[in-house]
Amino acid sequence: MLKGEIDVELRPFNDSDFDVIKDWITDPREHAMWCANIIQYPIDKENFYYVMSDIADRCGDSPYVVTLPDGSLVGFFCYSVNKETNEGMLKFVMIDPELRGKGYGKEMLKIALEYAFYETKADAVQLNVFSQNTGAVKCYKSIGFVERKTDYSAFGYKDELWDRCNMVIKTEVK
């Protein structure tokens, strides 16, 4: 288990974590920004586990959480490595709304990257984010992610069209 600078810890997701994270997103637009509606809204346990199983089977994704010393959850994400390109992929990155804007998102990403670069030996890690999700984009850029490609008007939500930005960070580990 990895520990971060703000005293948070990375561990695999377990079944009891679902009851906490399911309540972190209560707005349909925010939900669409988080998962492009791949997971049903509101978050339902059966559908959530179906999606987790599907991405594990197709892409090798594993779900993780970051916790405080008392065990309470800070955030959630999924991670996999493409063995052909040796590039990691972060998906479904989510932070407890009570902790947003306080550095916990950055800390969770740093721990995720440490895991990716040191444990799985990935050469780079990528993620996709809607450009309109300005808080997330700012957080990703602040720790070193850079825009690799943007697909304009890639996702429709009601009367909006959102741009999907693929961001990447490369390892400094030699």
C-alpha cells in the first residue's frame, strides 16, 4: 500500500466502498462529466459492478480507492496498462465532494502515478477528460499531464456538446 504526502493511502476497491462513492455524484450533468454516462445515473450497484467487470475483462482495469488514516475514502479511480504500448490508463477518477479543492485530488493522482510508474512500470499514463470539466483539467495539468489530442464535440449532453481531451504524463523513472 502506497502512502502520499498528505497522509493518504492507495488500496484496492472493496465492496463496502460502493456505499460511500455512490453518493459522491448527485447531479446528472456532473455524472455525465465523470463517466460519459457509461455508468447509469443514479449510480446503481448492479450496473456499477457490471461496468467494472466489463472494463476488467476488456481492458484489464482494476478499481482503487485512496483513504485517509482513519480509513475514510478520499477518491476512486480505475487503472490498467496496455501491454503493447506500456501506457497506463486512468478512468472514472472521482473525489469526495467534501474534499475537492483541498489538494486531495492531486495527492490521489500522484499516488496513482507512483503506482503506475514504479509498480506496473508504465512509460506513460493517459486519461480522457471533457475540456468543459475545467476543475479536473486544471488539477491534471497542475501535476504534469499535458494535452495530447482533443476530439471536438465528442459527447452530447442535453443541448451541449463537450470536447474530449486526451491527456498524458510520461514517467521520469529511468
